[in-house]
Amino acid sequence: MKQTMKALVKDKAGPGVVMKDVDIPELGPHDVLVKVKAASICGTDVHIYNWDGWAAGRIKPPVIIGHEMSGYIVQTGEAVKYWQEGDYVSLECHQTCGHCYQCRTGQGHICRDYTILGVDFNGCFAEYVRVPEYNLWRNDEDVLPEVACLQDPIGNAVMATCAAEITGKKILVTGCGAIGLLTVGVAKALGAAKIYAVDINDYRLKIAEDMGATATINPLRENMVEEVQIKTRGCGVNVVIEASGDERCLQDSLKTVNNGGQVVLLGIYKDRVLLDLANEVIFKGVTITGITGREIFKTWYKTAELLSSYLSVEPVITHRMKMKDYEAAFQLIQTGQCGKIVLYP
């Protein structure tokens, strides 16, 4: 095997990343080396590329970015027992401590001391990536690489959707970024009766329709609360899955959920938000649930079964590009005229 590889590196503070030659990772006893087949761009990667406040406070350059991937094992550490060369894998990007209360009670997805591949240590926007064996997920060979690499964000959508009673219910999904779009598909696969998708981007609303949305609403042209009331004949929706991270959208979505309904929070808000908790939550008996990551590996099993049966995510994958064209990919994301972009080394 050659000694160096091409990788996208956040090499210094400030906007942008660079492609450069770096050493292929050396393995510890419990690590594997994976040859990357496909890797998709996440919102986290965009934060790092843009170098916003979160990235400046979290990222310590240099680091190879990227955490959504699929590929094949080409080398294993000396203590690895259950994996071998040629295995087709994806990875859970959160590396948990294994010792805190949450980890020891089956809640590793909310570990108090977790680190993230491509954020806290070198990631997968490269020809090869080193992965702790615990973080590996074995893929079925019939899952396409561009779909297999999406199981991380699909898992976010699955966990959020499964947090509520979906079958036979009216669902409102606010925010049609990649995870919101995947949420529409998961809700459809789980038997939602009606799915209303909300976004200010018509390009993504069209994808929401392709993913199974019953109707779409653009708040720049329509009053979301009034439209939901009309479409539900004044009953409101049973479940809101809020994936926009927009304060106004959250406030309005609380007005659309019926008494006894549930609001699942998946979007990330830049600042504190102001809510009318008395009238919109307490007096209505509304349940609010916060979602982060995926249950490790419970959600992965659900995701794999859905992909093998009722869930198709192809409409969300709008662009497939070579990794060397990363600048064009990140610029395309800034325009909003895309769904998920998959990169190939």
C-alpha cells in the first residue's frame, strides 16, 4: 500500500479547506483502516468550511473533515476479532467514553464526553480513514455506496420520527434540509396519514414531494399556521418534527399541533428562543422531545431494515461529485439548490 493519500484538511483557522497529501493513518490494536468508497457532506462540514462561531470554538486545526461514509476494510489492528479485510462498512461518527452514567445505562448517544470523527479527530474526506472497530457498521452488499454513506443522517431522521406516534397520524415537518427531507421519507415509510413539509426553498420543497409529502408550504408566500388549519380542517397536526432551527418556525409550529400532540426538536438554534409555554405547551398538554444523534446501534438496525423495505432516499441525493471538486460542492450548498451531495475519492 502507498504511504500517502489525498485528504480534505481544515489546515488553519478561517474559511475554507484544502486538499493535500497526508500520511495514511497508522492503526492501533483496535482500529481498522477503511478505503472510502463514498462520503457525503453534512451541515457540520459546512460549519467547519465557513468557520462560523461554533467551528471556531470547537475545531483545532489541522484535522481531516467528514464523518458520513461507506467503504471497504483494507487493514485491521492486531486485536481486532470480528472484522476482516473486504468487509463493506459504514461508521457511527460518535466515539463515546463508555464510562459515564449515560454510556453505562444504554444511552451512549448522549454520552457526556463523546468525540466526533471529522471534528475532534481525523475524518473520512480522504482516500482512507482509521476507525475504532466499535464504531463500524456492516452493510449489506446490495446497498449502494451513496446510500450506505447516508445512514448517519438517515439515523437522525429515524430516531426523531420514532420518538413520536406516527402511523395513521398527521405530521408537520418544518425545515427541508437533508435531515428534514429524510424525515419526510421515514414518516411516509412508517405509515403517516398526512405529511406537510415546510421550507422557504422551493427546490427542496419539490424534493419533499418526491419523498412523500402530502402537501408543501412556503412561509414566504403562505401563512403556515393558517394553511395547516385549512388542510387539517381545523384539527391541527398530531406531531411536529422541527428541523429548521428557526425560532419563528418553532413558535408557529407550536400553534399548529393539536391538544395532546407532540413536538420533536431536531433543528439547532443559534440563540435562545422565546416560547409561550403556558398557552402553547402546558395548557395544551403538548410533549416536547429533544433529539441528538442516533441510538448506538439500535437506530442503525431500524435504519437498515427501513432501507431494505419501504424507504427510498434517492430523491435526496441530488449531486454526485468527485472529491477533488470539493470547492464547487461547498459553493453549491451555499446556494441552497441541492439536497445531499455525495463525494467520491
